[in-house]
Amino acid sequence: MQWNRRDFVQAMLGAPFALTVSLSQARRLPAAESPAAGVTIPDVNAGETLFDYIQRVKGKHDPKFYRQLLGAANEFKEGDQFIGVAAVDDQSRHNARQLLAATRIVDLERHPIYEDDLNRYINENLADADSRPVNLTLGELKQLLLEGSEATIKQIAGTLSSDVIGCVVKLMSNDELITVGTKVFNPLPGSQLGAKGYLGARIQPNSPTDNLDDIFWQVLDGWSYAVGDVVLGTNPVSSEPESVQAVELQLREILETFGIADVLPHCVLSHIDVQAEVERRSPESTALWFQSIAGCDAANQTFDIDLKKMRDYARSRTGKYALYFETGQGADFTNGHSHGFDMVLHESRKYGFARALTREVALAQMQAGQTAAPWVHLNDVAGFIGPEVFRTREQLVRCCLEDIVMGKLHGLMIGLDVCSTLHMDVSLDDLDWCLEQIMPANPGYLMALPTKIDPMLGYLTTGFQDHVRIREKFGYRVNDAMWAFFQQLGVIDAQGKPTKHFGDPTWVYLQYRRKKGDSRPEERILDEGRRQLAEVRSRGVFLATGYGEKPSALSPDLQQQIDRIYHDAKQSIWAELTPAFIATLPASVPITTQSTSRSEYILHPATGEALAPASQAAIKQLRQQYDAQYNVQIVISDGLNALSIMDEDQLEPFLKELRSQLKTAGFHPAEQNILVQSGRVRAGYRIGETLFGGLDGNRALLHIIGERPGTGHHTFSVYMTSPPGSVWGQPGQVDHNITRVVSGIAATALKPTRAARDTVRILQQMNLG
């Protein structure tokens, strides 16, 4: 399966990104009921290293204990606690850091934390041992990073393994991380992107239905605020090559019309296989190629990638624009691949992967007779999973600062998606506070949307006017070539001050039409632009125009609309399927997961992935009743938005059309629906294992699940999984990598009847292989 960031996140959450609400409106989550056992380090001896301590306590080297000690050196995060490597208290954390600081680099590298092909690959191109500071302790390395010049740091950083880089940031305070972050910069070739004093923006013009007008106008909207100089990067709803190609061509057309395709690349964040297929079908339609990456082989398999595939793609990228990666702390362990070591080390290994692939691009360019100038950057999506990773604004800041420094020490141009979900105790005001704390470290770029709300993914991140505020406060600049373009557009003047056209996308539309040779009167074109703007807004896609008391503030009317969405988001995520609704659903078998409450479902996602014992027995009984006569089972779960399931004119027309289309296509769907309360995507896999395991032929499970509170739409998705019964019969074998998704289904977004037809069409393709 082509699995992209959007799909992966949906699957981990049981629904995609969810929007946060302000703390005055949000329902706070209670403390974790039963945390995993932590790491206790009662005392250490002066000068004692990690390995001395392990020998003293265990009598020999103990790999599991070793990983626990390394995790205990981290600032507290729920994700480390979940896998049992977090310190139980501040004293144990202090002692773990003392042991780590006394440990030499060479001794750390002689004891691999976890070995797989990825780790061997990312370390094979490090400098020879003779030129590496291997005899330094981690504490001495920390001081060198704090006191050394950028040139000195870069010379040393290129010789450091990802594990060493991950370990040294554990020893730093937030202020120390900022100190290092402000000294090291890795700008993209021939630009100021990622340079000191510059802060770029990825315009993220997402549409709930991949509507090309939605995408077009969000790009123009960003430019009206002089925002958008790193990449035009759209997350697609559909990963079908035809749909991705259409979006790629739309983005390229905008850039080519304005004559800036050689300054600003475009990208559709589908799986890299899809992007390659689109480029094969339509040469030069793509520019920058995207892929989410993980910190170990097993987690990368979830993204349907491996070393060979990514190395081959890297070697093929000999043009100006090469690769764009996304990562985030917590993605590995939430997908079952922690291997017993902490999130910081997993994240650092992702950056090592990106560093190694950047070298592959540079080598391929040289072999093609070109100058080595790899245009590769990485976006750290911090806060995109939920409270099982970390819960507070302070933890979000810490995560971002750690990742900025690890990325820069790996030689990467690193940006941030400083984001929040409804799960986390992070409000709108908190996100602004987080940006204030993080920006002194000077990351390469941030996300940029018309408002803080993503209209398709339904999460909270940075808006266009956040960029205006940050530029005002910190004095950060936009890539020089794009700043000149914004001046030519007329949205800023020669001194960089907003003009009367600032925040007016219809003015940018006028310039676009003039570039297309349109000679109609100005007011006629502006009226056309206003009509198109209204049509986009009517589809629930927010577009910012003008500003409030100052250019960095939203207009009051738009702010009020956003506030209404927050209230709806609050209701959506805490809503539960009502007895009255359950009674109306025909031919349904109600079951439950191991989540005993809504708060447990949110705090402990694994409980929503496993069936309650009585429900497991009910599915076994259902299997006996079916007697292998059906090859499709429909499952319905509340997910993170029960309102999307219960709203009128949503589920009912979808089910009606779905069953009709399935029968027309020759499938044999079970007459009964399975209705899951507190269900996540993997709960469906458990149902399929019990229902279909060992049966002949392909057996499909269609899992309808509520999602995306906060988009303004009450949307659900359908997850399609259709392997042979022999695969269903292997517990744990069925996972996201063989699942396809149709998402954004709502009466106000992707129409339920159309979504049903798409579902059956894709299911037919899946069964054909």
C-alpha cells in the first residue's frame, strides 16, 4: 500500500489529526490511571559511567537496562513512560544524566543501543575513527557544542553517530539547546532557506476534497501576507495517481505562471511510489519528492519503504529539487516498534537516515556531472499524535528544541510543524506561547495555513498571520528571492512594510490573471476573484483576508468563525454513540473494546485497539453463524468523532450505496454490521482475524470510523483491508501497510454516495492485486 503521513497518522489515532480547543473550552484529561513502571536510579558514584553502573548493579552488560538508563536521562514524556524507560523522579533523571555525561563516545558506540540494517547504513559513512573525538565524554562534547564556533561544531558533528547526537541533547537544558540552535545553520543550496536570521514557510494548501480551486486560492492567500518561500506542499485526500497528478500540475502551473518555479518547489505529500508514478506518466510534473521516514527498519515498513527503495529514489534525484522528509517523536512506539529505546534516540536515527540519503543525492549529482547541491530538508511534526506521546505545552517546546538541535547537528535544514491535537492539554494561546519559546533557536521554517486550522487534516498549527507576528517580534526574514517576488506583487513595499493590498488574495489573483495575458478591466477580474473566494469558503475552507488591529491579527469576523469551530471540536471528540442512535442502526452487532471510559480511550489508545473478552466471544459466535458465506464485513466505530456517525444524511446514505455497489460488483457482504464503541482502526484488524482467519480467498473488512473533530465538517473514513484468509489467520500480520483509506466523508465534504462508489472501486483494485 502507498501509505503517507496523513494515512499513517489516521491509523495511529483511530482517526486523523484533531483540533485542539482553548483551555477555557477544553475538557482536560485526567492523570494517567496506570503508568508503566519507570526507572529508579537511587545513587551513583563520582565519575561513574553508564557501563560502570550497569556492571555494579547487574554484574554484566544488560542491553535492556542500558536502554532504560538512556531513556531515564530524557525530560519526562508519556511516550517514554509508556515503554518503561522514563525516570520515576527528578533525582533518578539527574543521576542518569550524570552517568551519561561521564561516558565516553567510544564506549557508547561499542555498545549499540539497537542494531538493524538502518542503523548500520546511517553509520557507515561517518569519518574514520582517527579524526573523530571518540575519547570525549558526552559531558565534554556538550561543552564543546556550547562553546565552539559553528565551523568547529560542523566539523565534529559530521563525525558523530545519530545515537551520540541523540544522547548529548539529553544533557542540555532548554536554554542550552537554544544556544546550540542559534549557532548552527544548513541553508539549502543557492538560497537563504535555513540560514541564520531567516524563517521560511511551507504553505500547506489542503482541501477536504482535493478541490483544485481550494488549493489554488490558499496559495494566493499565503502570498498576500508575504508568506510561503520553502515549498507549496499539499497533503492529498486521495493517493490515486490521477488525483495526485492533478494537484501537482495545479501547483506547478501557479509557479510557472509567476515565473518562480526555479525559486520555490511544489510537492504533493503522497507516498513516494505514487509521486514516482506521476512523474513517469507526466514528466516534470513533480518537483520535490516527499516521504515520511522512521528510525528503525520495522517502523519504516509501516510506511511501505525500506533501505533499498529509498536509496534508489535518492540516487534518481539529480535535478535541482530532491527530497522532503517528515518525522515526529513517538511515531515508532505508537506503531509497536519501540524496540525498548526512547523517542529521542528514535528521532535522531530518522535524522541520520535523512543525512545518509542526502549524501546519496549529492553523490548521484556528481556522478551525473553536476555540482553536488542536494536540495533536501526535513519537517519535524511535533505534537501530531496525542497525549500518549506527551501532553503539555512545556513538553512540546522541549520536543521541538531537541529536534532542532539534532537536525542541525545532522547537517539538515530542519523545519517544524508546531502543532496540537484535541487530545493534548495545549490550547490556542499555549501554541502561541510555544512559538515564543521555540523561535529563538531559529528553525528553518514553519507550516503556514490561512488560519491555525487545517481544513482537511483537522489539526492546529501555524497560520499565515503567525508568521507575520514572528517576523515582527524576532526580526526573521524571508528567502531573498521570494521577498523580492512579494514586493513585485505589491503586497509589501520597498521597505518591507504592508501595502494596501496586504492580506488581499484577490489582488494576487489580479496579478495572476495579468500574467496569463488577461486584459479585462481590473474591477471585473477582482469581482471574479471575490466570487471564487466565496465559493471556496462555502466548502468550509477558511481563507484569511485583511487583518484585525494589526497585520498579524486575524480579522474579527474570521476569529469568531474559528471560535465556533473550537466549540464544535470540543463536542465532537468527547461525544459517544447514544443508545437511541444504536437502536436505529439496522442489523447491527454491538461490541466494545477494552476502553472503559472516554478519557481512557484518549489517553491509552491501545485499549481502543483490543476487543473486550465478551466482544471477542461475540465475534467468534458470529463467525460460526456466517459459515464462511460472506467475503465482506462492515464495521462501524465512533473513533474520535461520534457525531460524524450519528449526524443525519451521512452514515445511512453511505451504507445504502455501499451495499448496493458491493452487490453489483459481485461481493457478498454480511447482512449484519458490527458496531464498535471506543474503537480504533486496529480494533477492525482484530475483528477480521477472528472472523476470517484461515478461510479461503480474499476477505474484506470495511471499517467506517469517525474522525477529524475541528475541521468544521463531521467527517468519517472507511478503512479497507482485504487479504486472504490465510493472512487474517496470522495474529498481528494484518496492519496499516495493507490497508487503503477513503477519508473526509461528510454531507458537507466528500459526499457519502460518491465515497461509497470510490470505496468499492478501490476494493476491486485491491482484490486484483
